Amino acid sequence: MGAREEFGGGSRRAWTQYRSAILGIAVSVVCVVALLQTVDLGQVTRALAGATIWPLAISIALTFITVACRAWRWQALLLPDARARFWPAVEATLVGYLIIAVLPGRVGELSRAALLGRTERTSTARALGSIAIEKLYDVGALFVILGTLSVLIEVPGWARAAALAVGAAFTAFIVAFGLAVASRARLVQWFEARVDPLSVFRGRRPSRIAEGLLGAGSSFRSPRLIAVHVIATTVLWSIAIGQTYLGTLAFHLGTGWEAAAFLLVATNLGMTVPSAPASLGVYHGITVLSLEAFGTDREVALALAIGLHALGFGTLAVAGGACLAFGIGRHRFGLADLWRWRT
């Protein structure tokens, strides 16, 4: 009986651990099947074969500029309480993209925080807190773009509904995080008194993790750092719009920058939906749905999605793989360091 209960408990724990990944894969499968049933694959193949190469080549070059810009912004987000050199920030960012491309659940964000904690000997929780701040800036930028578009063009109803849902969750997170940062000292003391002593944590001291996460909010005390964050975020998303527009040129869509900007917003907000690694299927489905609003054929839209997805995730994954191999080969870190937290 005891063995049976132990087996049942293990099964429940396994289901809890993997249900998000299973759900994500199921969502991706549904999206892929739905797309395959509504497009002519022959036309998709012809659209891929007819793509112009030079806009895609420029887009790949811009990808490395955005990685450098993200690393620079990450350095600024860690200040003033932590420091990171430029190359380790680039390295951790690229390895994180690799993990996102091959594993579900965007666990690459955890891996890049852990890797930076290993190579720069900073708190992993502090690095992860800076990534949370990074997401606030990125989602905020997407809503600014969407707000600007809503003045210039007729935004589809489904996009407005989705934006309201994501916006509500985003606002709730900002409020909760802001209150937590404002009450940082009291929250850390509460963790020290109530959570650290629990036997389940075996001396890991969750209070240090909480202190590191909430410490990321210290960057908001500096107007100069905020200005750097905003400038870097503006540059990043301006380049991203340019890359998407180059994709529309490569596949001869004949749409303007408004369609590129809307596609960028829709795919990035839509990729918060659980999916298989690299948002397979979900990204493609959102691209087709978004470009239909601008009169683009589903086959051409899917070809664009396949091309941009393969080049974007492929370029980052290859670069991340090279960084991972180089780092392990030079004994700077090991595979276990991608999951090991440094407090």
C-alpha cells in the first residue's frame, strides 16, 4: 500500500512538473494541424523559393546588433548593486536563446540568469530580477507600438481583446512587483523568519533569493539608468520593426511598416501562450492571422512566418550553441551551471 501511495505521489508530481510542457506542445500541434488544413503547401513552397535574399541577409546582420544591445541594456539593468562585463552578458543571452529554442516553457530565461551568476559571480536571483525588469520594458514598448498603430490604422478586434487581456495581467504584475520592491526590507525579514527555517529548503535560504529578485528594482532610483533603459529599449524595438519590414520585402507582401509593426506586436504578445520550443506553430498561426488583416494570402503569410522563424531562432540558436561549446571547452562553466543558482 505504501509503495502504491508513493508511486501515485510521484506520478502526481511528475504531472505537475510536465503539464505546462505537455499543454504547450498540444497547443503547437493544434496550430500546426489547423494551418496545414487551410493552406496550399505547394503555394507556400513557391513563396519560400521566390523570396529575395538580400533583405533577409540584412535582417540576420541586425540580429547580432540587437543581441549586443540587449546585453548592454542588461548590464544597465543590473546596476547599481551588481555588475556584469559585456561579453558574459552577450554569452548568457545567446545561450538563453538556445535553451528557449530547444526546451519548452522559456526556461532559457532561468538558464541565462544562472549562467551570468556563474561567470560573473553575481546573485542568480539578482540577474533574474533584472530579467523581470527587462520584460516590463519590452511589454511596455509593445503596448506603446500598439497604441500608436491604433491611431493610424484599424486594429483587428481579436488583437484589441488579446491586448486587453495581456495588458491586465501586465498591469497586475507591475503593481505587485512595485509593492514588493517598496516593501523589500519587510518581505526579506518575513522570509528569514518564516520561510528560511522550513526543512524543505534545507538551508538554501529563500530570503536571499527574494532579496536578489527585489533588489533589481533599485535601478529605478536612478534617472540616468532609467534613461539608458528607455533608450536601449527604443533602439531594440525600432530595429525589430525594421527586421520584420525587411521580411515583408523579402516575400513581396507589398504592405507598409504598419503591417510589420502590427505583426511584431502580435507575435511577441502571442508567444506568451504556452507552446512547444521556439513557439513552433503558435508563431506561424499568429503571423497568418495578423497578415490576413492586411490582405495577405495565407500561403504567403505562412512562408514569411517560416522564413523569419527559421532565420531568427536558427541564427540565435547556432550562435548560442557556439557560445555554449566554447564556454564548456574553455572550462568557464559546465552544463550543470545552466540550472545551478548562485545566492
